[in-house]
Amino acid sequence: MHPRKILAGEIGRFMQKSETENLAGYLLLFNKIEQAYDAHMSNALKEYALTPNEIIVLSLADGNTTASQIALLKDVSKALVSRSVKLLRQKGYIVCELSPSDKREQRLILTPDGAKLKAKIIDEMSKFSKAALKGFDDERQAALRLLLKYILKNIDGGR
């Protein structure tokens, strides 16, 4: 079955509520998912005492990534990412190297310990994803992705 048909069938039951009630319900669900994710990651990585933002930075650092790129990708302030980078440097998980293309930027390079921790982070992200999407076949996952893309397109003004 096509993802759009799945969406039509599964969203139909929400149509009886007002749009405001639907939006509040959706936001509550998104918030609960985010809280569950943060709790899972925090518990799985508690021995490392990482903040959620440090986890994000480590998961995205690949030797070519900069703090500005992470801030843009995650839609957070560069100051917040820079603070996380500073803490990760102090903990010995990353080192910074000037970008050859822009001397104002520093590339985030994982240390050997940082690379091991990133692998653990990616593994825990995968475990959470599998648990969250249990019972979702490929079509349902595609439908969910499509729906979320539509929502983002609407709130980003069609960008």
C-alpha cells in the first residue's frame, strides 16, 4: 500500500477533533518521544556524564564537521554547540583543527576515545530507533517520514 493511502486511513480518525486540539496533541506526542529518547540516551551513556548537546556533537563529528555546521543542522545556537565542543575537548573526546577553507572555523576531530564513544552513541540511537519503530514496516516508516516532511515544509514556509 502506498504511504499516502496509509496516511489517509490513519489520520482520518483525528479529523473529528478541532485543529487546535490536534496540534496540541501532536506537540505533546513529539515532546514525549523526545523525552523518551533523551532518557534512553542519558541512561545508556550515564557513565560518560554527557549532556544531550554533547551527544549530538559527538554523533555528528567526523573530522570535517564544524560547530557552525552542527548548529545549522540542529537549529541551535552556535554558542551552545561551542560550549559542548569545549566540554568534549576537556573530556578528551575531540580535538579541533583549523579548517583549511575557512581559518575562522575549526573542524571537530574525534580522538580514539571519542571514536569509541561515538560508536556507542550510534549504537544506542539505533536501539532506540528500532524500539520506537517496532511493528512499523517499510511502508509505515515511509508514511511517517512523509508526514513529518509535510509538517516541516508547512512550518518552514515551503522551503
